[in-house]
Amino acid sequence: MVQLGANRYGKAEVRVVHVARGAGLDGGDVIKDWNVSSALSGDLSATHLTGDNANVLTTDTQKNTAYAFAKTLGGAAVEAYALALAKHYVDSQEPITRARIGVQEYGWTPIPVGEHAFARTGQYTRTTRVVHDAEAGTSVVSGLEGLTVLKTTGSEFRGFPDDRYTTLAETADRILATEVSARWRFRDTDVDWAVAHARALDALLTAFAATHSRSLQQTVYAIGERILAAVPQACEVRLALPNKHHFLVDLEPFGLSNDNEVYYAADRPYGLIEGTVLADDAGDPGIAWD
Amino acid sequence: MVQLGANRYGKAEVRVVHVARGAGLDGGDVIKDWNVSSALSGDLSATHLTGDNANVLTTDTQKNTAYAFAKTLGGAAVEAYALALAKHYVDSQEPITRARIGVQEYGWTPIPVGEHAFARTGQYTRTTRVVHDAEAGTSVVSGLEGLTVLKTTGSEFRGFPDDRYTTLAETADRILATEVSARWRFRDTDVDWAVAHARALDALLTAFAATHSRSLQQTVYAIGERILAAVPQACEVRLALPNKHHFLVDLEPFGLSNDNEVYYAADRPYGLIEGTVLADDAGDPGIAWD
Amino acid sequence: MVQLGANRYGKAEVRVVHVARGAGLDGGDVIKDWNVSSALSGDLSATHLTGDNANVLTTDTQKNTAYAFAKTLGGAAVEAYALALAKHYVDSQEPITRARIGVQEYGWTPIPVGEHAFARTGQYTRTTRVVHDAEAGTSVVSGLEGLTVLKTTGSEFRGFPDDRYTTLAETADRILATEVSARWRFRDTDVDWAVAHARALDALLTAFAATHSRSLQQTVYAIGERILAAVPQACEVRLALPNKHHFLVDLEPFGLSNDNEVYYAADRPYGLIEGTVLADDAGDPGIAWD
Amino acid sequence: MVQLGANRYGKAEVRVVHVARGAGLDGGDVIKDWNVSSALSGDLSATHLTGDNANVLTTDTQKNTAYAFAKTLGGAAVEAYALALAKHYVDSQEPITRARIGVQEYGWTPIPVGEHAFARTGQYTRTTRVVHDAEAGTSVVSGLEGLTVLKTTGSEFRGFPDDRYTTLAETADRILATEVSARWRFRDTDVDWAVAHARALDALLTAFAATHSRSLQQTVYAIGERILAAVPQACEVRLALPNKHHFLVDLEPFGLSNDNEVYYAADRPYGLIEGTVLADDAGDPGIAWD
């Protein structure tokens, strides 16, 4: 005999763009460009077992709701929007006991001609994920992804074990490059989201640049530590840093030296370093990361 | 004060191709085409805190090991290869207490001219993920991803709640299409992996085709149920089924009828249904899905 | 002073799915799954110079037209559908003197349970591109893309020049793998499109498998030659074959031999071989490839 | 009987990263991050017809050459690097009569902590394509791709024809968004490449922002015209602008107004506008765009 286990359903990748006309500091417009996903859980056995959909608020309705909420909250921080949306589902749909809202935000920068033109920045995507549960409460995890950074020096990798399959040479000076995926969990929701994001980003870039790196793990820890110091409302940082290998090209066969000048940027395989840094007084994450 | 939390590191996406020459039933070659990722955990505080890498078996070594193990196990099932690799790391590296090996396998079919030419099938990717832990033991989760299936009829969606934001009409006959991502957890490792894979695939396709679907959730459950029946060595199935919406095009403005003939295949947003089906006697998954 | 040069506009990637119910040989349904793009040219100076759109049949209308034509031709060969669509624009819109219709067709195969379920094949995408010009007439170029093929032996690469930058070793036995992008130009439109496609595909696979390859260029030529022999209505074949390098892994450092067993499948960079094979009596292509 | 037609071969996507240490204005490093592709043509019948590779400078050698030339020219403009590489092949390999070098350049911006850390800008990719032919001479086409821009107002679309399949409503105020792909052909090679690029980019952004757009075609022309005015060394501009549709969401069913605030950003299908703007005295492009 079998039974239904954990499940959830929702609408993924609702593309919401909001224009706040004249809301900029200089009187220009402000754009928000979001990719919104919702996932609901609760008393959903019937639809799985018999196809009775009486408890299934449709994913089409979730799409509509994402747009409707953008009417009033489209100009807010992604966290505020996601919080409102998550609570709405749990509060208004009796069978739904948990809602998870994820938002990716793409950045735009004004083109300094007129007040209405913008270029997509492309440097990274800001993210948030809110989980609201009728019993367990509310959690907010924010972050960013797709931020590619590189150090031309100040990175070494030495002192590692040498087993039967080890051929790598030690290096005292290498390029270190990674595409940062970082998320930080907030202690509660009493946060100035824009300030928290700006501080975390600044801490991340500073830690990457300022850390003399003996391993990418050391950089992971340094980034996490510095984000927690800069954003006291956050209590846990999770990082996934692929090591975007840059190999020095051997130019000797061509009669040329290569004094750390010419590199081959490799695609695959890549190292992948995943780590967590926690405040000593961090509470249990519960459902925050699910 | 902060501390290091959960962490792991490894080499991702090592592209291993193995040719077993003359090993086919007909005397032709057999190809295995794998994308291998390893992630190790254990006593790794030093590299995070001080950059001391004495415990860090390098990701380059992990790449080498993936290739070396393919010498003897490149012709085996992905599960057998992954099991051997996972145990190797924990058994041979004292500080490493857990290894997770993931493999994606791309299928090839012989071209019936000569005995040495093949075409990539492209229909789906077979997957496995093995976790071996010095204390918690060994788990195997296998599956497939990228299998797109569609039913031209035999799918309805009715009886859902109607809230303030609901505009969707009920339908008694729609196209149902999804790109299946399915994984099943084995009870132990005493399994004929090839047979299990074939049975699970067959059960999945049969369930999708044979279930009169009142919701995609119902199809999720039917697939899970049927896989567990077909593969008794499995005790848990997890499915993620995006609803690849096919909307009937309104041809009336052009003076044409559309009797369920012409559809628009939408990209985003999409419904996403995630569900678990468990055998009643399934053991605790522990670290299997981490 | 500047002037307007060549231009065209249209709707790209209209996703049309057509179900011909009960039209299969066995009474089952037949699916066509298309990605349709149209591009129109003609007297379009006004919209460029002044924004006067009197001659601009909107791209939204082109989308609608793609769906409307699928009502009657959705079950036909992509070439027949594209021909009808191309002629429609030039015949019905006076300012439009040229139309190019491109279609990608994704394959589906029945699931042998019931008569209404299908799985996407994924092996390759069938393509066509029709150009219809009021003066220059009509051309059809069909083909396929995304077909990945591999030979485990029967491929060598030797006798190449050795310049200052050459380090490659000669090889008498290598894996040859490529992702075929092939297109063939028809002499006219009096063609059984399904038969022509099947013959070209068979010729392509046979040529790849049967040719002892001393260079990928030789394989390019062999494929083109064999397609022209198999499809006499075609007079020109253009091929783009990336060399998907498979490098033998050096296992010696690990005390292992590698007798053409274990390979590393590389991503980038890749060789790219592009070639044309023409019938001696091929007419001038004119606008066919534009 | 069949014959060999146009053909070329080369190495695609060689990932070259060059670090000029201490070469920045402020004493910091300067990074160049390139994706280099070469394609050679000439007397290549033998390899196609018989597999005789005596004239085939290997694609592996082309990869090596791309790296070797980066030793001295890795800090130069992409155009200067590509010119040197193209000439090298034609000058040094007697059978090779034409070389085409394409380079994509990814931008990096210093992180203002230390002098050695950078973040990838991600806003657009700079491109160049140099063709050098022993007889036809040398051409340079530069440009950019992936630059996404948006106007919140100042765009209308009206006055288009209304045929049987037209359902689109006219609009006097819409969002206009596109991902710019632009290329400009230089009259000769006596150019300050960095200045030309900066001027073209500025002209492009200014034209997009400043043009009151009655159609995307009008914007295409305005961009081309302004680039030619800003970069007199260029004589031809080719643009491909997908219309990234932003549709106003109908919030009325939810009792909400939508005063040009909330939009749905669509993926497919999309309009695609391609146009050319030429200086009146532009020379024949010859092989420049091949």
C-alpha cells in the first residue's frame, strides 16, 4: 500500500513588470521587473487521490493574484510583495496552510536621456523567498545570483593531500573567479529590505576583494561572516560558489613566456563549494529553506 | 560571533564517455555517456577558517578519480559506478565522512549501418544520486528528467474554487502535457539497476497514458503509485511536473471553428506540481535526498 | 546623408500545435508541433522614415495568420504549410513583395497505451524555410538540426601541416562526434516532402556511419553527396558540423591503461566545419538562403 | 554529378582571458575576456574529396594561435587583435586565402576594494568580425549584442492595415522594449576602435531614448542614422531588434484599474525587426558580412 507524502503546487515564473510613473528621485519613472513563483501546500489529498479539485486554488488564479498584488505593491521591495502574497493565500484559502513565494528581480538603470528610458543592468539577479505557514510562522530568505567576480591575484591553493589520483600542482598565485549565488536568512520581518540588500551586496564584494584566499572555502566563509556583520537582521548565510577555473596557457611550445597574462577560461567540469555561516544565536531555520 | 554550518565541496559536471568495444549483444560497441558530480563533506573547518587545505582532497583529484573509476566501471549501471565512487572517498580519506555522487546519463541508439555509429536519443536523461555516509549508511535515488509527454485528450480540470482573482473556465477536455522529472528512492542496494530503470520508465509512461486525469496532481499520484508497484525495491517516488499549458486558439475572429485542433504551446508562466508517493513501509529517508 | 537598406520584419517563434484526431494509420491521433517564424519585405520605407504604418501588416496579425492557416494545413508537411503562408502574404498585401517562412518541427512518438498519448522524441528538429518573392519566385530549403551522432572508430586525422603553433598529434583512430545541422535546397516545389525528408535523413545517417573519415570535411562532403543522390529533387546541401571533441583521458598517472575506452567530452572550443555540396546542374540559389 | 561549393572551417569559441597587470589608469589591472572564433577558406578540395589534410591547418592550431597572439595583443582592442589574427592565417598559410575572425568581448568593472578584483558587467557583449581576403582585402564589422533597453512611454503603434486576420488594437502609449543586436561596418581600418565603440554605444542609447517611436522600425532607422553620424568611419549599420512585448494586464476582473502600471513581459512569440542603414557613399560590402 502507498500513501501521499509531501506535496505542493503553484504557478512558476509569472513575469511581472511594474512602472511607477514619476516616482524616481529625479521625477523619472521607476521600473520593477520580477519573475514570481508561488507554491501552496495544505489539505490537498483529494485532488491527488480522486481528482476532486475543491481545495485547489488554480495556478491560473495564482498568476492573476501575482498581477493584482503588483497593482499596490509593485513598487515595493520584493520581500514586502512576497510577504503580502504568501499571507494572502494562507489567510484567504482555508485548505491552504503554507505558501512559498519566490521572486527574482532584474535590475534596470536609467539611460540619462529623457526620463523614461532604461537599460537592463545584467550584473546579477536579486532574489527572495518567503515561506508563510499557518503554524510555523513566516520566514524570509533573500539573496542574489549570477554575480560573476574575479580576482587577478591574491589567491593561492596549496597544502592539499596527495592521493593516488592527485596530479594537480600547488599554486601560490592563481586567478580566482566565481559566479556568486548567495542567500541570507532574516531573523524576522522588521527589516528595511533595500538597505539590507545594499549592505549585503557591499559586504559580499568587499569580502571577495579583500580576502587573501588560500582556498575558495576560505572565501566562502569570509563572505558569509562579513554579510552577517553588515546585516545584523540576518542570522544565516548560504553560499554556492562554482570555481570558474582560469588555467594559465602554456605558451612555451610557441617560444613565448606567460607571466600570468594569458588564461583559458574553462566551462566544465568546475569546482563547486557550498557553505553555510551562522550567527551563534541563529534560531532554527524550520521551513525557511524548503 | 559566527560559526561554520553545513558545507560540502566537489567537482561538478565531469563529462565521462566510455566505449565498451564489442560488448553489444550483436558484437557492436556499447557507449556510456555520463555527466558526473561529486560532493564531499566531513572535517573541513580548517580550510574555511584558516585556508589550511590538509583535509581538502582537491576537486581536480575528484575529476581524475571519476575518470579512473570509469576504466573498470564505465560499462556498468550508473548506480554501481556511483556507489563505488562514493564509498571510495569515505573509505580512503579519513576526514571525509560523507560523499554524494550524482550522475546524468545521456542515451545513444545504434545507427544500423556498421557496428560503430550511434545517434543520441535525446528523449530523456537518466539520473542517479548516491549518498554514502560513514555513520548513516548508503542511499540510492534514481530517476529521469527531460521526458516530455502529452495527451491529446483524457484530461479535464473542473470543480476548483472560485475566489476574487479566479477567471479560469472549467474544461472537460484539454491537452495535458508535462516534462517529467521523476526520482525514486531504493530501499537498499541489492537491485538489478537496469531492470529497475526499465520498469520504472514503463510504469511512468503507462500511468501517464492510462490515467483519465482530473488534475495533474491526480496524474502525479498515479505515476508514483504505479512506479512503486512496478519496482518493489523502491519505497518513495518524488515527482515534479510542470504543466506545459496548451491553450486552444480562438479562431472565431477569422471565421473558423476550432474543434480541439489548433493550440498555442505556452512557455511561461507554467503550473508546477510537486508530489511524493510513499510505500506504507518506507523507511526514513535520512540523507537520501540532501 | 544616409538611406534605408535591406530590411524585413515579422513574428518569430509562434508555437503552433495541431492535433489531427483519429488521423493516424491505427486510428490514433497525429500531432504536429511547430515553431513558426515569418519575415516580410517590400515597400516599407515609410514606417522606417516617418513611422507611417499603412504598409505594415502587424506581427500580431502574422501570429494570428500562422494559427489560422494551421486550421486547414496543420496536418500537412511543414513545407506545404510554409508555402501557403508565404504566398498568402505576397498575394494579399500589395506592399509586401517577399515573405520568408521558417518552421521548426519537433517530433513526437506514440506511447503504446491507448491512442492519445505521446512522448517527444528529442532526437532532432526538422526544419524548412520557404522564400516567396513576387518577382524571383519561390524556393524551399529543408533540413534538420540538433542530431548528435558519434562513431567509436573509423575516424582518423593525419597529414596536416605543422606550423609554429601546431602541437596536435596525429591520430589513426579517434572518436568522431558532431551535432548535425543540415539543409538541402529543392529544385522546385513538386516534391513529396515526407518522402524527401525520410530519404535525406537516411542518407545522412548512412553516410556518417559508412564513411571511413580522414577528416570531418570528408564526412561533410560524403553526407552532402549521399543526400543529393537520395533526393534528386534537391540540388544543393549545406552542412555545419561542429566537431564535438572527445579526448582520450590519460590514465597512466593512476597506473591504468586506456585502450580507447575512457574519454573526456569537451564543450569549448570546438572545431566547426561548414561546407556546401552542389549538383553540377544546380540552378542559382538566388534568394533561397537569405 | 556533384561538386564542392563554398566551405570554411575553424575553431569556435576559444575562451581567452588576458590580464594586463598594473596597466590601468590607477595602477590596477586590466582584464580582457574574449570568446574567439576563426574560420578559414581556400584550397580545401582535397580534404573534402579524399581526406588529404596537407592544406588543413588544424583547428587545434587555430586555438593555439588565438592564445599566442593574446600574449602581445591581449590588451589591445578586439578589432586590432582580430585583424592581426586574420592576416596571419592568409599570410602564413599559402592554401588559405581568406580568414574570418569573430570576437565577443565580455565587460568587467573594477570592485573598488584593492586593485585586483572585478565584477562582470553583464549589460552587453561587444563584438567584432574581421574578414581578410588575399584578393578582396580586409573588412571590419563591429557591434554589440544582448543590450536590453526599455522605454516606459514615448512609443505608439497605429495606422496599420486591417486584414482578415487582424485583431490588434491601436495604441498611443505602450512600453517599448528590445534586446539590441547591432553591427556597424567600417570604411577602412584606420580607426580608434575604443572611441568608435564608445560613440556608437552612446549614439544607440541616445537614439533609443530620444526617439518618439511610432514603430520599432522607426527606432531601427533612428539608431542606424545616429550611429553613422557619430562614427563617420562607419558606413553601414545592421540592426536586429526583437520586440520584447510588454502587455498591459487586464485588472478589471479584480476590481482594479491599470493606468499603465502593471505589465506582463512575454517571451514568445516576439516581433523581430531587421534593418540596414547606409551612408549614401557606402562602398560595396563585398565579403564583410559573410
